[in-house]
Amino acid sequence: MKAVAVFPGRAGSVHLREVPEPSLDAIDGGRGVLVEVLRVGVDGTDKEIHAGEYGAAPPGDDYLIVGHESFGRVLAVGPAVWELAPGDFVVATVRRPGASLLDRIGLQDMTPEDSYLERGINLRHGFLCERYVESAEFLIPVPARLAEVGVLLEPASVVVKAIEQAFEIQRRLRVWQPKRALVLGASTLGLLAALFLRLRGLAVVAMAQTLPPSLSSELLAAIGVRYVSGRQTSLSSLVSEVGPFDFILEGTGHSPMVFEAMQALAKNGVLAMVSITGGETRVEVPADRINQAFVLGNKVAFGSVNASRADFESAVAGLAQAELAYPGWLARLLTHPVAGLESFQELVRLLTEVKGAIKVFCEVAPLAEAKPSARASIETVNEPA
């Protein structure tokens, strides 16, 4: 079958290749699931892998099949799979367990190990191919009515995890009722974060560098989020205008913003950092002032990466709620489709060159031909008029 792959560490090595067909027998205990790939999204991590800055091939191979934001349809299941059936829509989680205790209890996103096993990223092949086989344990069912936006589930899971972790941390206060939230960055993650925070009832401001009007600013306005360009207003000026924020999600990929965000937190506020930055950027910060404000104000800053199965399941519920509250909004994030694996060069071009692209994704197989399972069809037939 066809797959898009790179030679890790070699910039510009993305290519189309023939790879062996996956087999259900590759998964022990009859728990294998054969999935037809329908759509695969690409993001900043894929950009780094394309540039040769990140990624590692699985043992025994010199290539890595890329793509970690998957959406597909079940073709066949092993004899011990009871929770999925042919025709079901699914998204695969990304990280696979290592040897630590946290890995063994399903929290590989919290692993203390230095080397991660991540499909399409590090030491495990990804999903930018025609078919793959995975254990049912790592596949998340997606309702048929979310099929159009199912490829957004992986980035949504990352956002949901960060927000829910903030609330989990704040259980220390017995009662935490945040009112104002700030999202730094207006990428796919930033837009989804603003969406889910609005669905929780917070007043949300989103800040990025692009000058309005833009598609991002239009999308944010449509869900009641104020958009501010960093080219027009500094973060300190914004805080002077509206006050400090109870929750801040930093996703700009620009590390100095982390320290500015620390100074924009309200007392008992939480800063979640989800962007991964490389390089050796150095900045001068008012360290004493930041330290004092954190200590006296009981503030928290934490990092969040990847997501567990529970986060993916919460994200399914979040996407469904969003479709009810703002019909059609999520689909507008899917700005740049590319048809077919053979168009991989166009996929890379859009990812690396086009400004203002929100979600670039490959339509590996036509979504219209992906029929929902008999189980989903029955649910639709039985639905009250």
C-alpha cells in the first residue's frame, strides 16, 4: 500500500513509498483493528519532522511514516474486539506505553521516560497511509455526525487535557470559579482552546500577531471571543485595560511569551503551556517580581503535552457540544484540504509556506464513501422525528 514517509533527520526527505499491508495478526490477543485512513491533519510537529529537526524511525526501518492526526473507518476487527465494529469511525491516540508505572496505567502522556513512543513522530509509524492496524485500546469511537470534523479530535484532545488539568490542579482551592481567560496564539490549538473555554462560560480574549480582519478573528468573533493583535496592543496594555486573567493558555511557539503571560495572571490564576519551542532564545525578565507575585498570589504554571484516552473521549463530547452550540463553526477550521497521498508535496507546501492556514489536511480517501456502521444507522432510524 502507499504511505508518505521521511528519512528522519534528513531535511526535505518526504516521499511516497510502498509499504507492507498491515495485518490484524500484528496485535496480540485478537485485539487488532484494521482501519481505512480517511483524513490526516498536519501541524507544527510535522513541519519540524519535515525540516529534519525531530523524529526517529521505528527499530528495523530507516524511514518513518508520518502523520499523527488521524481519522478513519474500521474495516475489520480481531476476535477479541467487542467495542468496535466494521463501519465505525475512529481516531487513534498518538503516544504508546513505555515501561514506567504511569505508562502501564494508561497515562503515557505523563511518562517520566526521556524517549516517547509516538505514532508518526518518534519510533512508531504514523497514519499518513492507506490503512493501518492498531489495538482497540488506542482507538476512540467518533459519532457519525462528527465525521466531517473528526480529524480535529487529536488537537482538540490536547486542548481539553490542558484545560481539565488546570481545573484538576485548582481542586486545591476547594472552589475555583475562573471568569476571564486568555488564549495566546490563534492556531488550530488556540482556536479550539477559545472555543472550549467559551463553552465553559468564561469571557475569553485571544491574542496573536496577525492583524484583523482575518478568518481567525472572524471565527473568534462568531463565538463571542475578543481578538487582539499583538502588533497593535501589548499584553501588559491589555491587562491594564481588562484586568489580569484567571486562566491563560500559551500556545504561540514563542517562548518569551511565557514570561509575559506569568505577569498577566490574576491571584490564584493558572498558566498552561502547550507550545514546544526549540533553539536557544534568551530574554531578560523581572525575575523577583514574577517570583513574588507567584508566591503571594498562589499562582500556578504548568506544561501539558499529548493526551490520554480519557482526554480524547472528553474531546469527543466537547466537539459534539460545539456542533450544537455553534453549528458549522468547526468545519470552517478545515481550511486547506489536499486530495490523495500522491499530493504529499502540496501538503508540505501548504504546511510550510501558506500564511493563515488553520488546518491543512490530506483527504486520503473520500469521506462521502465512508459509510457509518450498521449500529450508527440503527440509531439514526430510531431517532424521534
